[in-house]
Amino acid sequence: MLIFGACTGNKALTQEDIQSGNYQEVFGMLDVSEIEQKPDKLPMYPNGNVGVVNDIQKNVQYPASAKEAGMEGNVLVSFIVTKSGKVKNVQIEKSVHAELDKAAIEVIEELKPFTPAIINGEKSEVKLKSLITFRLPSEMPGKSRQ
């Protein structure tokens, strides 16, 4: 079982996509410590936080070798949402194991485009963070939690 997950396809957003796609601001994931001022409008993702979580859960791949080894843990990933809404500079902030870290990076890189943040009326880059939890069923022998 996986908690928090991503999606495929980085097509460019049109105004029609935004209006019909139920884009919502993403709350609770924004790291404002590395920008000079808080955005007037936070980045938006189709269906907001629920959309991000659903896309990650649907698309993250728990590596088979990590399952067999009983590896679990929380991977903290940071990334930039650009002025065009694309995800870039995906980095591991808190590592569990190289295999789980790689799976977390891949799923974030596959996220749909965001509507970018707005600061002083202009599109702006901002840094977001996601915690991706890898958990095996409790009956799995040899679980290794980190």
C-alpha cells in the first residue's frame, strides 16, 4: 500500500483546461521559506491536493526488490513548479533507500502541469514538497521500516 502518489502527461495548459479541469490551489505542500514573499495565489493542480494525492497513488511504482527486502519509509521530495506550470528540479530532501527514492522522483516528474503561482500579479516559480510513504501490508515477513 502506498500513501501519497502522481500522474502522467505534461501537456501545456490552456485557459479552457483550467476552467474545465477543476484546478484548485495546492495548500499544505508549499514551502515558502525559499521565496521572498508569500504568493498571492498558490500553484493550482487539477482537483487540488486530492488530485495530487490520487495521481501519485495511482502512478507510483513500489520497486519489487524493495518489497522483497521489506523496505518501507517516508521519502520527502522537493520540486519547483515553474512559471509555465511544469515540474523541475526534483530532489530528495529525506531519503529512505535509493530504490524508493528513485520511485518517488519518477512519480513526481510525471505529475500533470500545475497552474503556476502568482506573486505581484506575475507568474512565479515556487518550491513544493511532497511526502511519499511506502508501506507494506502488516503481514509481510521481514519488514524494514525507516
